[in-house]
Amino acid sequence: MTLSLFDQFMSSTYLGIPLLALALALPWILFPAPGLRWLGNRLIALQNWFIRRFTHQILIPVNPGGHNWALILTSLMIFLITLNMLGLLPYTFTPTTQLSLSLGLAFPLWLATVLIGMRNKPTVALGHLLPESTPTLLIPILILIETISLLIRPLALGVRLTANLTAGHLLMQLISSATFALLITTPPVAVLTTTLLLLLTILEFAVAMIQAYVFVLLLSLYLQENV
């Protein structure tokens, strides 16, 4: 039973080509490109409005020095939302349920924010490791605790994204399996579980967008500390 539940998270291959690479490339193909109807296309206008609103919201707490990250954060947000939403379609693969991918996105970006802080304001960056008015005896312990909390940030970013999406996919599979099993024996209960599955699907679409937003929001907060 355990193998059948987690088979959906395995990255398959076709003709020697890993489907994970195809799943990562697909979102960029779906985005509308500029054309002759650039000004009159409603889809392009909606996309531009969404990008402007998100960029404005995500950069509100960030100092002007961090506004150079607007393109990176916005692109990452759109990329993650698209991957998460496509993964909710039947017979699809969700790359963000792979911890390797989540950590591969979280660790380099977190490291970049730390290196920016060490380059621009090394005193302030190192000052985060030791709060003011700390007793002398507690200085080594607090430095160790703050260092550990700093190093686990990328791990928390990646695990949060992967765990929430994986839990939702597993719950949907369990409820759908129960619905098929109850459809023959007890149809009234099957109708109830089907309603629950529909509500859970709507919730998962919301979670897919929220988790992408939280991922980028936390990165912007880490950037704010070092800019």
C-alpha cells in the first residue's frame, strides 16, 4: 500500500529522457508571448496586472537596494504557481514534491541573500548572530543557536513547500481510492466522500498558490535582512 501511494511522486523516464526535465520546461511554454495584439489581448493584460500587483506587494518590506531582485522573485513565483497548479491535473507529475528540487531552489537563493549581506554590511550581518545586551556567559551559546537557525532556513523553505504539496496529494489519493471502493457497497457514503474530494481539490488549488507565495515571501524577508 505504501508503494502504491508514493508511486505518484517518482520521476519517470521516457526514451531515456527524465520527465522531470519536461515538467520544468512546460510552464515557460504555456505563458502567452507578445504578439501583434499586445495592447488588446485580455490575457496579456491580466498577466501584466497580476505581475505588477505581486511585485508591488512582495517588494513593500524590501529596501530600494533589494528591488533588483524583482525579476527573480516574480519569475520564481509564477514558475512555482504554474508547477503546483499543473501538478493537480490528472496523470501529471508535480516536480515541487521532490525535495531535491525544492532545496535546489531554496539553498542557492538563500545563500545569495547571505553573501549580499556579508558583502554590503558585514558588521550588521554578523550582528544578527548576537543580540544586544547579551550576558558574557551566554555569548557562545547564543552564537551557536543563531548560526544553526540561520543554516536551517533553506531546509525549512524546501521542506515546507514539499511537505504541504505531498500531504495534499496523498490525502486526495486516499479519499479518491475510498470513493471508488465505497461506490459499489455504499453509494450514499460515496457521494459524501466525492463532495469531500471536490472541496479538498479546491483547497489544494489554494494551497498550491499560497505555498508558492510563502516561499517567495520568506525569500524577500531574508533579502530584507541583508540589504
